[in-house]
Amino acid sequence: MLQNPAGKYRPFQPIGLADRQWPNRVHTHPPTWMSTDLRDGNQALFEPMNVERKMRMFRTLCEIGFKEIEVAFPSASQTDFDFVRELIEGGHIPNDVTIEVLTQAREHLIRRTMESLRGARRAIVHVYNATSQPFRDIVFGMSTQQVVEMAVSSVRLIRELAAAQPETEWVLEYSPETFSATELDFAREICDAVTAEWGATPDDKVILNLPGTVEMATPNVYADQIEWMHRHLARRDSVILSVHPHNDRGTAVASAELAMLAGAERVEGCLFGNGERTGNVDIVTLALNLYTQGIAPGLDFSDINAVARTAEHCTHLPIHPRHPYVGDLVFTAFSGSHQDAIKKGFAAQRPDAIWNVPYLPIDPADLGRSYDSVIRVNSQSGKGGIAYLLETGYGVILPRRLQIEFSAEVQRHTDCHGGEMSAADIWALFSQTYLERSRPVRYVEHHLYERDGNQGIRLSVEVGDVTHLLNGEGNGPIDAAVHALRSLGIELQVRGYEERSMGSSADGGNAQACAFVEVANTAGCQACFGVAIDVNIVTASIKALIGAAARIAERVHPALAVEAA
């Protein structure tokens, strides 16, 4: 059992921003998105991407709409260096896309990084050094002034090397690594020193990236930190304020959303949250969260399955089936009450209306997902889901009481066999229960006639291997058939009757009707349904009546069932 950790862990203290403004703001537009799938995401993989997978990921990111892509850590390996060169020399970078590379604040690494970018049209050089007290004291053994000088001298070198390559448009990005654990006054000091050294102007802005390198506190604390920096930075009009949240506490998405309200204009992350430890912020979730609030995110996820399969191929990491918006099961309801609500929501939803389907915060069709998997049936499912699958897959719209009756058959089947039932499985069980001829009483044919204002019927049925010719009269075909069946000792009361069209061809020649007849035995047997499909609605109705009679007969006339067998 976990014991009281008060003596081991130091709680993170809020900064006390009494007049914070971010809680009163709402999102109105997307940030600038920067994908680090090829750098931060790649370096976290057990098996880093090869050239083929990197190139496929790069092309996918461009197709999605990213305009800034961090492609490598070129000073870290020859593989990364060569990939940057291939992007530039091979002409793979679209004109509206800027590549970004990362380097530590060390001279030889910076020189190698700048060499990798030779000939690029436009490039972001992202330099960083750790700034928090544990790194200053424990890792580097440096004073705050030495840490500032490391950052400033690195920026000075980048500026000098950039001047020697005037064919490239250079953008500086600086990250005070471990910002989320750095004293705010010191974070501001080092950021201001960097923008001063670069000579930042409104026409030549510096990207100041404030990473949640390790999530230290709740998202509201990170938002306070971002707003404090937003309000206190020098040359604010010459700065693009960026965030790079990690997910150590599982709240990276919330941290990014609140940081955007607090002044962040740019977000760095990976498509599905890949990255060191628990990962970077999940850009797909962030973007689609904006979309559900009526904000175009500027990224194209209209074929989310293709994006997901590409990411899985490139990273060799599976996407969780319950991953927000993307997982194979996120639009799937097994619960009976959920299925019923979704079915009713679909029925009420109008094409030109605000999306308002219960349990579905986004229209799956907007992401290129079909409705086929929205409702799936297992032992937890109810009548609504079963009815939905029969309606959408086979055009059979069940009356409500039949939904209740048939759901019990499905429940018995799933309890016995376990697992999930597909739409085809449900249709097979429905056909076996209501439509197949393996019954003690089976329809053969009928002929109708009129007599003294009544409807007469000559009805041929099979009981076992014996054909019976029955006659009856009533106020209509169904009533006449009820009277005809009495000669077999089957006494019925019709409790309900419905008929539904199952569609037609252009000339009407293939139109089919589905008839539903609910009957009860006069001896008090529980009511049950018969169902039949035929091009002739009268024939369908009589077949449905006989199907119901056969099911009643199985219950109250066991001898008939034995004879039929």
C-alpha cells in the first residue's frame, strides 16, 4: 500500500497570478502547429524509423497540412544528418513547409546542425539548454549567469553561421528546457537575453518555446506560467510564444488547451502523443477538440484511418482502440442504453442541423469513418443496437415490441456463445428465428376469394410431411387465415400488424414488403411475432401469420413440433 508521501515529494507551488485572464477566454482559432513526430517522437521509439518510414511520415505530415515540421536532430547521428540532406537535395520540401532541426547549446553541435541545412529555402534552428535548479546544480554545476551565457553565446554563433548562408531564410527557436520547473523570473531573464542577442523584431520574430519538459503540476498552473511569461516578456511583439507539453501526469492536452488561452500561439507535439516517457501532447486530439467547438483546426483529418495506419506503420506502435477520435472502438457502442440513444439520435439528426447525437461528440463521417461500426452487439447490448443493425444493413425496421422479443433471442445466443455478434450474425439469427421454413407449420400457397361480402381463403400448409388444405372466412385475408388455422387446433388472437417497404428498384419490379404479425394463443400463451418478406404484401402477411402460429404451436402443441421433426 502506498504510504503518506509528504516527506518524500515536494508539492509544486502555484505562482499566485491573482489577476489571471485565461479562465475567461475561449478558443477562437487554431494555433500554429509544429509536428515533432520525426524528432522527439522518433527518438522515443525502441526501433527508430528507417529512411522509408521517415519519408512516408514526412509526406503524410505535409498532406495533413503541417507548415512546420521538426525533421531531425542532425548532430546526434549520421542517419538524421543524411535525412535532412535528402529532404533538401531531393526537393521533397513543399514551398509552404518549413523544416526545423534541434540542437543542444554546444558549439560543435550547432556547427554540424547548420551544415546539415545548407541550401534550404527556409529553416528553423531550435536550440535549447536546461534552466531549472536541479539541472543547474546537479547536472551541470553552473550558476544562473553561466546558464544565460550558454544560451546567448549559442544564439550568437547561430546568427554568425546564418549570415554566412544568406540564401536561406533563418528562424531562431529557443527553448529553456525544463521550463515547467524553472523559476519564472529566471526563465524570463534568459528568454529576454536570447531575443536581445538575436535582435528580434516584429518582422524577424524569435520562437520562444516554453516546454512542459516534465509535467510538474495541474494544467491550470502551467497556464498561469504561460500567461505570466506572455505578460512579462520583453519584445513581446517580436516573439512567437510556443508550448511543448509532455504527458507525465496524463494532462498534456488540457495543459496545451489552457496554455493557448493564456497566450500561446504555437503548439509542438506528435500526431498521437508519441514521445519520451508518457509522450508529447497529442495533436490529433487537440485539433479535433477544436473542431468539435466549431473551429477549423487547419489540419486535415478527414481520412483519420489512413493517418492512423501510416503512423502505426512508421512508428511500429499500435494506436489504442479507445484512443480519442481515432481508436477502432471509439465510435462503437456495445451498451444497450447507449445503442438506443444513438439510434434515436441518428433518426432525429437533420443534415443541416447542429450535430446532436447522444454519445457521439463528433460525426464519424467527418473523419472518414462509416457508421457501420457505431453500434455493435455483444452480451451487454440491447434492442436499440440490434434494431439499428438490421435496419441499416438489411432494411428491416422492427416494431418496438419485436425489438424487445428478438433482443431476448440475441441475449440467449451471446450468453451461450460469448463474444461479439456482427450484423451478418444477427441477420442469420433473425432469419433462423422468424423467416426459415423449419417450423411445425409451414406455408405452401393460398388463394383468396370473395363470398357474401367476406374474404375467403383456401390455405395450403405443411405439418411435418403432410399437406393440409384449410378454408376460412373473415373480414380480411389475415382474419380469414386465422379462422382457417382453427381446423388444426391452433387458436389465435391477432394483437398487432404492421407492414414496411424494404425498398424497390427504379421500375418497382424488385419491391419487397416485410410484414409483422403479433399473435397470442387464446389459452393465454405469451404473445409472439411472425415475420415474412415477399413481393406481395398479402402473401407476406399470411406467411407472417403462419410463422407466428408455428411459434405458438411449438409452445402449446408439442406434438406438432415432434411431427414436424
